Amino acid sequence: MVRTAFIVLGILGLIGCAQRSVPAPISVIDTAVSDNDKRHSQNFHVVQSNETLYGIAWLYGKDYQELAQLNNLTEPYHIQIGQRLNLSEKVLKQPSFKADTSSLEAVKSAPKSQNSVASTQTEVYRSDSTSDNSSSQVASTKTLPSRVARWVWPTEGKIVGQFSTAEAGNSGLLIANTIGTPVVSAAKGKVVYVGDALRGYGNLVIIKHTDTYLSAYAHNNKILVEERQFVKAGEMIAEMGNSGTTEAMLRFEIRFKGKSQDPQRFLPRK
């Protein structure tokens, strides 16, 4: 019995040594997450350079008005670099930057004869007749309609991507053609975003048509409009390009209260 016990102990010792001599397997988990995924996985957004409330709302598929309410922002929705914007009601409100209301206070305190046409609907945009680099501006009493009167196709070309509600589907139409093909506004509205800060869109233009409808024009080669500029339906706003993609195409989207819609439901039949 004693001899048997020693044999058993010897075998167990050999097994233990063998286990210690071979290192345990290591599982490598790829934790790399794209910047875009990080943004979407958080309940807040930190404002970066050249971003606007409209662009941020577009990035997260939210209604810009809802996002403004969550962060106690009022028109003209001033935000600052480094400002933390809540994306959900579940997040406790953080101290926010106070919008610069000095211009509004000046209007309120001005004599009635000076502010008789001033209102929250009054818009300001850059003059197209500027002859130098100065940012001369002209006041406009243009207001956005309560509904879109008509939609037109934003460009000519072959549809290479249809709208899809699938998780990895297109949130709009992909229309291919050659670089430089005219891109026009699909309806009357005001340009609320111009830039390339939204990853995956390249050079992007976002136009506000009503309080609930916005449209976007991505991957442009050249942008011909500025933020706060009013445009007509069919007015040229950009040239088709391949910024943020591998071929010349326009990524065209229509959103209602922040939610993607099938553009072909609104555009005239060809």
C-alpha cells in the first residue's frame, strides 16, 4: 500500500511539473474600435472643430430639435469645441456652455424702429456678390416653409445603391457618375452644414427644408454654397466627387425628424 501511494504521488508530481512547464494559452481579443463606433457607443458627444448641432444630430440619427432640448440649447444653437452634449435623457445633465445671447439682447434693447423686422425667423447669410475675402453679410427675412412644395433629383447618374432599412444597408441613395457632375438642392431650403467632419461622408452639405425635413449630399469634390445660405430647388450646390469613397458618386439622404427615409418615396419618377 505504501509503495502504491508513493507511485501515485510521483505520477501526480510529474503531471504538475508538466503543466507548469507549458504556458497557458493566451486569448487575444481585438479591442480596436473605430472613432465612429466609439461615438455611437457613448451617451454623450464632445464637440470637435468645425462641428455643428445639425451635423452631430445627423451623425447619431437624431432630430436636431430633440438634441437641442436635451442640452438646453436654443436657436441659433451655438456650441463650442470641447462642449459635452448629452445624447440621451438617461444621462444626467452636465453643465453646458452658455450661448452668446449678446446679439439677441442688443435687438431687444434697440428701438422699435430698428427691430421691427427682427424675429427668431430672420436669417442671415453670406452675400454671393462678395468681391473680396471679407465676410460681408446681408439680412434676409426668408423663412422656411411648413412643408416641402416639391422635390427634384439631386443629380444625374446611375443608382448603384438603393435605400435599405437593414442594419448594414444604405441610409440613402448612391448615385454614380463622373467627377464634376452637378449636384443640386433637392428642395428649397437653408444650408445648415458644410464640411468634412462627419466620418464616412467626405465633403458634405446638409440642407434644412422644414423644421422636420433635412437632406444630405455627400462625397462632393467641390462645394459651392456656405452655411446659412438659402437655396432653391434645383440650384447647384456642389460638384460630384469621390471624397470618402472609392469612386465618384453622390450619397443622397432625406431624414424626417432625424430618421432616414427612402428618397425615392419623395423624388419624381424617372
